[in-house]
Amino acid sequence: MLRSTYLNLTRWISRRRPRITMSLLLITMLCAQYKLNAGPDAPVVLNEPVVTVTKADSGDPFEALIRRDPLAALRMARAEHLQGVTDYVCVMVKQELLPDGMSKEQEIKVKFRHEPYSVYMEWQRNQDQAARVIYVKGRWTDSTAEDPNDRELAVAQPGIIARIFVKSVKKPIHGALAKKASRRCIDDFGFQKTFDRLISVSELAQRNGDLTLAFHGETQFDDRPAWVLRRRLPYDGEGGTYPDRVAEILIDKEYRVPVAIYCFSEIDRHPRNLIAKYEYRSIRMQVGLTEKDFEPRTYGM
């Protein structure tokens, strides 16, 4: 009986050894790739646009509002965006201060759809743990995960080396690796979510008597006219009440969405004080994205 059990166990291990070895190899390569792409302290790439101060002469009620009451204008722009836009594509450029230091500047092609909430990301420059990631709310889940943060999943296409062995892997979008690689998770993406963060933090600061949010002028961003807002808060470090001390916010005049946000830890907006920057370029609204755009097989995943 004992000998039979031993033989069965030996056969079980032998059959699964290649699979176990492949899994360990994949994990090792993903970790190595993460270390290669994470700082420490990559050079900060910061080219804030030139801001000019002009008088409002367009006759646009929204422009009058954003100059007089920026927070009310953000609320209005959010409502208009939700009512009028169902999908869009853009190129996101981001750089963030992470636990391991300042990340490299990343350039990511993005497809986004509001319903069902869907995000496709494809790294064009300085990819991190994956070359592509697809997230559709509720589509991929792990109900057996003990940690609730590990239950919601995205499909990721590994970097070019790991891709030799596996086409794709499912990864928790709120897991430890995701949080280590970015200040924001993939389900934080979108102009609506950006509006939500800007408005909720500003409203909290307003209730506390801490908010300074003012119209600062106009500029050109991605060869398009934009308004510039500047917010100041009593920032007291990571994990404090507020996410930054100064936030420079660019609102596209036509689309009326935040196309660039630069967050700093000090009043002096020097690159050494950068916490994060997020830019959204080459935006196209209402492009008619379909299920195929968020299907892994479309991209060989």
C-alpha cells in the first residue's frame, strides 16, 4: 500500500514537473523584467507648457465659469463628458515616484470604453511588467483568492522574452506587483476617474478650508489650446490627507477633459519635486470601439 502510494506520487510529480518548472521560469523572468524597468530614480522628463494670461473674449459660458469658479467648471465638464462620450483612444505619457524611486517615462497606447468598463493598454516605450494589458470589469476573476485585492484580474502579455514560453497571463489588478509598478491601477484609468479624483480631493480641501484652486491662464498642449488650472494644498507627505502640494491641470478647450496633470510635493515646481505626471495625447473621441478591441485573441494573447 505504501509502495503504491509512493509510486503514484512519483508519477504525479513527473507529469507536472515541466509545468511547474515553466511557471517558476515565467515568474523569474517577470521579476527580472520589473527590476530592469523600475528606477531607481530615472531622470525626470518635465516640459511644462508656456502659460499666457489672456482676457476672456470668446463669449463661451464655460470659459467664463472656469475662470471664475474652476471647481464648478470641473463638475460641469465631468457631467458633459459622461453624457456625450462612450469611448476614445489616446496615448498616455506618464512618470511616477514609486517605492523604488522615480520610474522611467512611459508611453502607452490606450483604448477605453465606458460600458462595460474596458481598458486596453499597449506599451510603446519603457514597458514595465507587460507589453499589453486588457481589463474588462467583471470578465476575469479569481473567486478562490483569499485576498480580495487578488480577485479582479486583467490579461497581460509578457515582455518579449517571457512571450517565447507563454502568450498571456492573468494578473490581479490590485495585487502587490501592480501597486509596486504604478501609483494607479488599471481600473483608475479614464477621464471620468480623473475628474472624480480632482473633484473629490478639491471638495475635501474646500470643506477643510485648505483649498486654493485658481485659473492660471492658457497654453498649447499637443498642438491644441488648453486652459490651465493650479491647485495648492497643505501636503504632508505620502499617505497624508492630500495627494500633492501643487497640481498643474490642463483642460482641453474642445474636449473639456484633463489632458495633462503635473503633481509636485513642493511649491517650487522643480523636477526634483515631481510626484507624478500624466499626459494624454493624440486623443480621438467616439471612435466606435467594439468587443474585438478588448478581446485578447485580437492581439495574439
